[in-house]
Amino acid sequence: MTLWLREHRTIGAIVEMVVIVGGALLLSFLVKTFLAQPFFIPSDSMNDTLLTGDRVVVSKLSTSVSEVRKGDVIVFKDPDHWLPPATQSSEPTGVRGWVSDALTTVGVLPQNSDQHLIKRVIGT
């Protein structure tokens, strides 16, 4: 009787852990998709304000609530391929790369800014 109870508790704990981790990943994905998205600063083009390697969280709601104004820091997709192609050697490969991609997709890790520019608005 005690062995059955122990096995039942172990299975219950595993199921509970899977539900909690799955719920956290789903919540993170929804926040990244609709509310805010993390990025990291890949270059020194914003030095003195943002340093290389800094991480920022960008609100996706702010432009729907108010307009972009002079002095705001914004993130946008690279419209004319101003950025050089990403180097493949710096990105993790194999299982580590797969885990990194999965965590970036759900919003746990900041997105690589290869296709995004982070700039300060100087005029509208």
C-alpha cells in the first residue's frame, strides 16, 4: 500500500511540474507576443545611452497608447538591410542552439537583434 502511494505522489509531482513549466512558457510566449519583448544591444551605435550587451524590454503597447515623440528610443525591423549579415560562428549549434532558439521563441531569452535596429528618434 505504501509503495503504491509513493508512486502515485511521484507521478503527481511530475505532472504538476510539467503543468507549471508549460503554463510559465505559455504565459511568457503570450507576454512576448502581445505586451513586451526583450532585446539585447549588439553594437555600440547607442553608446552613452545603451551599451553593447545591455538588455532592454520593449513595450508593444506604447505606440498604440501614445505617438512616437522626439527623444524616444524605438525598435524597428531593418528596412533596407543596413545591418551586415549575422556571423554563424557566434551562434550556438546543436542541442544548445536548439534550446536557445526555443527559449528565445517563448520570450525567456532576449531576441538576437540581427534584424532589428534600436535608435533614438531625432525628429518626426
